[in-house]
Amino acid sequence: MVRISDLKLREVVNVLDGKRMGTINDIDVDVEEGRLNALIVPGTPRLFGLFGKNDDLVIPWEKIKKIGVDVILVEVYTSTEPRHK
């Protein structure tokens, strides 16, 4: 069993490009169904952090590939990389 507080300590890594996306800011849970819908990670900084940051990224449950001891592997396309068909 994994606790939400334990999940929030793990680093989220995108398997498509190997980039670290940070730790989880929030979790979207469907309390009626009792399941996790999505992980929410912080947005990337804009222009060296001078102009704030982009919106938080919502990662749907279907995009989570593996929850490990130290990291959570996800497969998401960011706005800066092309989508492959």
C-alpha cells in the first residue's frame, strides 16, 4: 500500500525525454469511486523564473507508467516537443 504523503515525496520523471518534472503538488482523487484520477506537478519556469511559471501540469492516471520506490515514471508530451504519431 502507498500513502498519498509518500507519493508527494517522489520525483516525477518523463520517460519520453528523461526530464525530471519535479515532485507532486496535488493529487486528483475521485472519492466516490475511490481511485486516483491524476497527478499534478508544478509548471516549468518562464524565462529563468523572471516571469513566473507555466500552469501546473495535470498527468492523467493512464499516463503513469510505473510507481517506484524513489520515482514515478510518466509518459507525457510537453508543449515544447513534437507529438509522434
